[in-house]
Amino acid sequence: MALHLTQILQRPLITEKNNLAREARNEIVFEVHRDANKPMIKAAVEQLFAVKVEDVRTQNHRGQLRRVGRFSGYRADTKKAFVKLVDGQNIDFFQGA
């Protein structure tokens, strides 16, 4: 399955914990497509944001069981990518803010 660059990276995960990792280790967290592998993620980040990537780690999450009254179902499975940038590189998501 061939994925386009914009399909690989779904959204950045911006939380307090991820911001601390960004400041301490120059690491950015993205939610990525479930079929994306590490080389695909690295290429997508380098081309879309014009930065150099040092390392990529991934993490799979199974969907949790959720209930609403008598109806139950599962949330979708997700995949995270922890992208470590080369020293001196930066991605600014809030440029105009």
C-alpha cells in the first residue's frame, strides 16, 4: 500500500508531557497511519517540514472498550511516532500565535 506523505502524518500530539520531551530531547510526537513504518515516517517529516531526523520510535495502541448506556464498542487503534530531530533543528507549529 503506497501512502502519500500527507497520509502518513495525521496530526501532531501536543500535550504538556510531549512539550517537555520536545524541550529536553528535541523530540516531537505525531499520530501516524497504522501501516506507516519508520523509514516512511522519517521521509515524510524531512520532506514536509524541511528538517533532519535523527531517530524514529513507534508505539501501537489498541482501541479501548467504551460504553454508552447499553451500547458498547471499541475506539479505533492508533499509532504514535516519536521523532527525534538533529540538534539545532526545530518545527514550530504555532508560528503566528
